[in-house]
Amino acid sequence: MAESRAPYGGYSGAEEALFVPGVDYVSPWKEAHGVAEELNTAVAALGVDARLVRAVAHVGPRGEPVIQLRLEDARVLIRELRAGWQSG
């Protein structure tokens, strides 16, 4: 099966939807979950409503830990970060 890479570095092939035998998905998910919670806590500390931005743990097709944000969540985070940089 040919592998294709999305421009952002993610995978867009069929392997994205499959579990590969022998690949540890649990440990990377736990790592991603911890970092997602750290990010969510940091965003809340900025005063951003947790309902507006939520990082979610995920695991890539080869077992790599990944944090996902919806596009609108990322846009809110970008606005808040820029506002903080401009006022700081």
C-alpha cells in the first residue's frame, strides 16, 4: 500500500483508520492525554472558557502521541496568545 502524507505532516492513507498489530497505542495516548490536560489548564489560566478551546488526546497510525484541536479552537487560542503578546 502506498503511503501518502498530508501537507501538515499527518497521514492521510488508509492506515489512519486501522490498528497495527504490535504497535503500542496506549502509552502514547496516555502521554498525549497528559499534555492535552496541561494545555487545557494553561488555556484556562489565560481566562479562556474551557468550552471554547479543548485539546484532545489522539494517537497517530504508528503510535505517535498527537494532540488535536478543532480549527475554531485553534483560532481562539491564536487570538488569545496574540492578545497576550501585544499587551505584554
